[in-house]
Amino acid sequence: MEEERMSSSWSKLPLELASRILSYIPHKNHATFRAVCKSWSCVIPFHEQHRSPLLFLFQGNQYCLFNPIHNTYQMSIQQPPNTEILYSNFGWLLMRALLHLDPSIFFFNIFTKERIDLPCFCPPQTRFSLNLPVNLQNAKFSFSSSPTSSDCSVVGVIVVSRLARICLTKPEEKNWIVKDIDFTTSNKPCFFMSECNPIFHNGQCFCLDIDGRVAIFDLKDPEGTWRICGKPFSRRSEYGRQVFMVESDGELLSAAVSEEGQIQIYKLHSSRVDWINMTNLDNKILYLSYYGSHIETTNFKGMGNKIYFPKFEGNRMVFYSFDTKKYHSYGDKFRSENVYNLSQPMYFTWIKPMF
């Protein structure tokens, strides 16, 4: 009788509570969790819908996944040796070999260990007219969808002043298509590519420069048209500023973060291609990093209107709240108006499990 009562009480746990329990369980044990009872088998899809992105970072002498909501390390990761991350999205990492004579680029799924190779990145060994080399080291990469889908496209963008090189491929292709664009005759100012990766949006590739201008490249345009649009952010060319861009519900958002940690967020006007100031994120949570930013909608009270950075106060990750205009961390009384004295890992990106 007692066992039946206990079994019944476990099966009647609210989905939100069971989902929180699941968040502490390694992904490899989710199948066992599902088998506990019929009601718990429903938690997996619920949990996936509300699962936050995880921070993939180098901690100590190993790579780990860190849950920013619960401030817990969830699992250690065996990453392919001598590689670095180029971009993260759809639960996959786009990576490249660090060896000097190895130009390989590939997708890697840290959860399933699946690897999908792309053509070696060996574009023509030419130079732009300014005699500046163009190579993999100064390219920014992105991909449009999961590499297992038939419509996945991969783009590498290199910009040097008024010259651009666009490199395109797909997982099943054997080569890269290279398009060189010269806009030296344009009356637009020079485009200084930011550290932010390109974003696929409405069939086009959007790039962000350090001052907030947007360069748009139509992947289907055989002429390789490259348009520079928009006005710079306010406080132009601020020293030490970081800029990020992410797609949210069919719109492009950007964030400009000053050296001391002041934040301004913008939404791209679809017709004017100008940035519009935003004062808050409402029920959304923004996760920022150069190699992959994410935005999520939450229905949990008090969880939204926040930005998570890969910055730590002690062993706790901090977030920025638009409600208080301050940085906080869960579980203690830390509050700060700036990011001074916060630590940041050297190697990191956000990744959201998609299984």
C-alpha cells in the first residue's frame, strides 16, 4: 500500500517540477527517466520546449556544459582534438581544424558525437586589390538550418574595408562557391565587420559591423549583390563595445554592450533597414556569445526580460535584468551596475540541445 501511494505521488508531480528534476539528469539517462511512469514520459517534450540553451565552455582541463538557470555543470564533453568553434546553432557546432596544413571544416554534435564533413576550405589563393590576404582565420561563418536537413547552407564571410568575399557550400557539396565583391566605388563608409557571426534571415545573409551598420547578401543573387544599410548605433565607435545579433520570431535583434556593461537593444525595421531602440525584452531571455546567440520565450513569471552572458561572479553565472538595470546571479545577493570584477571563460559558446 505504501509503495502504491509513493508511486502515485511521484506520478502526480507537476510538469514544471518534474522538468526541473530532469534538468539535473544527464542527457544519456533521459530514456530511464521517461520509463519511470506514464506521466513522466510526457515530461521530455515539455522539458524540450522549455529547455534553456547551455553554455559550452572550457573549465579546468575539460569541456563542460553549464546550465545558467540552475548554475550547475551537467556533463563533461570530449571535443575533437586540435579544433576550434566557428559557429553554434540548431544543436550543432561548426568547427575547423587548428592544424596549419589541415583546412577541414565539419559539423559536430556534442550530444550524439555525430560528425558531418564539409568540403575543405581552400578558396582560390588570390588577394584583394589592397594586397591583403584572405583566409579562414579572418572569416565569420554561419549555417541556415540543421546540417541533417536538405536545405542547409553554409556561408563564410570575409570583409576587408570595401572588399568582401562570400564563400558558400552545402554538406553534400564537394567545393565552395566563392564570390568576390568590390564596393570601393560606393559612397557608403567602410564596413568594419564585427566579431558577430552572420545571420540567415528571410533567405538572405545579414552581417553586422562594429558601429551597427548592416550588410545584406542575397544567397540566390548570381551577381553577388552586397548592400550596406542602416545608420550606426548611438554613441558611435565607442571604445571596447561588443555587438551581437540574433533572430527572434522572424525579426532581427541586436545588442550593443559597452566596456563597463551598459546595454542597448535594437530591432531592425524590415523596410527601412534601420535599428529601432527597444527598452525591454518582455517575456524573452537573450543568451549572448560571438559564436552563437539565442533568444527564448518563457511563460514562467520573473524569468523573462533578461540577458545571460558567459560572465561569472565566483562560481555563479550573472545575468542582466532590464527590470532593475543591474547584473545579478541566482541564489545570492550579488547586484552590480557594471561588469567590472567579473570573470569570463576563454573558450565558450551557447548551444541548445535539439533532441
